[in-house]
Amino acid sequence: MTRSGFKPGPLVWVAVFALAALLPLLQPGGFVLDVAINVMIWSMVAYGLNVMLGYTGQLPLAHAGFFGIGAYTVGILTLKQGWNFWLAWPAAIVICALGGLLLGLVAFRTKGDAFSIFTLGVGVIIALVINKWDSLTGGNDGLNGVPPASSLFGIDFSRSANFYYVALAALALTVLIVARTRQSVFGRSLVAIRGGEDLARSAGIDVYSHKLRALMLSTAIAGLAGGVYAAYVGFLGSAVAGPTTTFTVLLYLLVGGVGTLAGPLLGTGIVYVALQFLKGLQDYQYIVFGPLLVLLVLFAPQGLAGLWDRAQARRVQARAERAVDHA
């Protein structure tokens, strides 16, 4: 049995992105644009994690490492090598996809908790390499002064209002790719693998190959988001590639709904915005979110998107009961 999740139709998604495209035209303050761009970036990271956790049932805890690789690739190529952002960005995506392939060739020899622990170790190693390789990454000092996205078609993307559309287009592409993947034969095979690898093999599915391709897609999306992050923020530190970042993204996904299409965007939007308003609490932010997450897991294990499913199911059941009564 697959998780259906909250599944807004294509027209709903078109309406959501059309409304989002109007935001810069309303000339909001810099804070609003900053929050919106960050929500889109971290939503992309959550979608990448959802490909693995939601569709294959595998939890890769090196996900932030690939986000960091994507960000640092763009930062190094544009700042130190003089590349154009529009060339460095695709390069970051390809490098992250290849990194996912290399990780999968080894990691998929393990299963379950061992897989998660192994990838956690890889994530820690990636963060350490970034932190210690002073000549390339800047080490503890990080990379400062990463150039913003250069002009394209006469549009100055160094301005936040214009770069907003780069982030929006990247998010729309991510949602489209994930949605098409989920609806494809490949996506249905991934869901079958989540249900049971032995059963999937008996149905003729090449489990190892499918998981490799899924991990490559997941890390490529992380690299896509990392490139946007580097060009927007302009400063990179090794913390973005650390396990804490992975667990934060996992929190976004759990709140929104694992295995759903709307969940990553919904969860990231709610949690990220809430954290902005709780900034005054600093280190106590997660003391507030901890109990709330426990309650969510207890009463809505499929996240907020799953609540919609339950409400829809109750509505259908009520209609069926009324139909029986009238009969």
C-alpha cells in the first residue's frame, strides 16, 4: 500500500506558483523576500531527501553534505576560477549526482539502520574536509564574497527581487521532476522497493540499480539547491554541510509529510517561518519544537499533508454513510 499524501492537481500547483510569482511585484520588504527565497531553497533540499526517504524508504544522513558540495562548487568556481554562475550551477549539479553514485556504490551494500549510520559518517567526513581544506574552501573562515548570479538576457539577477525568480524556477523544476518521477514506472518501482526489497526483486525490479538512480537524483537536487544558496547568500561555512543541517531538513520533511508531494514545501514553509519569529529564543528554539514534533508524530504520523488525507477520508466515509441511510 502506497502513501497517497496530499496530492494537489496540476492546476493547483500552477496557481500556487503563479501567486508566488506576484510577490516581488508587490514590493515587499527585504525581510519578506529573504524568507521566501530561503523557504524555496530549503524546500528543494527537502524534496531531494524525500526522494530517498519518502519513495525508497532509505534515510541518507549525508544529504546536507551534498548540499554543501553543490554550494561550495558554485562558490569556488565563481570566486576563485572566474566562472559564470550559469555555468558553475550545472557543474555543481553534475558533481553532486556523481557523488551520489559513488556513495551509493558502497552504501547500498548495507541496509536499514546501517545504511543511515554509514551515510551519517560520510556526511561528517564531507563537513570535516570542507572545514580543513583551507586552500580550497577557506577552512574555518569559509568562502566570503561569492559573486551573485550574473546578468542573463539583460536581467540583473544580483538584485534580490530578480534572483527570487531564479529560486522560484528552480523550485518549480524540482517539484515537476519529483512529481513526474513519482508517476513514472521508475517511481512506482521505488515505492515497491520501500514496501519490501525481496518482494520487489520477485517482481523483476533491479533493486540496486533503482536505489542508485534514486540517490543520484536526490543528491543532484541537493546540489541544485546548494548552487542557489551560494549565489544568494554570498558566504559559505562548513556548517551548511554538517549533520545538524540534515536533521533540520528532516524536521521540515516530517512536519510536512514524508512521501507526499506537497509535504516538503508545506513543512519547510511553516517551520522556517516559525523559526524566524522564534529567533529571539536562540538556543531554545528546538525546545519549543521538540514537544510539538512529538505531538505531530503521535497524532499525525504522515505530517500535515497526511491530516488532509484523513479529513478527506472522513468526508468520503460520511458521504457513504449518508448514502446508505438514504437507501
